[in-house]
Amino acid sequence: MSDIDHEQEEKIEIIEIPNKYLTVPSKRPEKVQNYNKNYYENNKQSILEKAKQKDHCEACNCTYQHVNKKKHEATVKHQLNLKIKNLEK
Ligand SMILES: [Zn+2]
């Protein structure tokens, strides 16, 4: 019995993965990354202020945070209100 069990055992080979496959290569060159980082550091205050800034949507008659502009514009509510507003013109 034990002999059969032993034959059925799966052989697991351990393969070593070369280091170069373990690190995820960055899509952006280092120069660009540094530029973006520096830009953010230098303009942190204004970027954050702009992000917190409230925008007003005329179509929906509501306010939303500037950072959520894309999100708001993608909502069904906004799309419908925009269509209605365009029809009224
Ligand atoms: Zn809207």
C-alpha cells in the first residue's frame, strides 16, 4: 500500500526566480518621476487647495469638490440634467 502512495506523490520542483523578474519595472523614466515629485512638493499647497475647492454645477444646481469633477460629470444624474439643460436652450 505504502509503495503505491509513494508513487502517486507529486514531485514539486523548486525553481529559483531571477531577481530581475521580481522587481516591477517602472513605466515612467526616473527623470519624469523626479520632476513630478518636485512639482508636487513645490506646489503642494495650491494643489491641495485646488482639490478641496468647491465647484458649482449649473445643470444639477449643486456643489462638488474639484477633485470629484470627473466623477460628478460621469454620474447619470448629471448626464440627465445636462441633457435637459441643453433641451431648454
Ligand atoms: Zn452636474
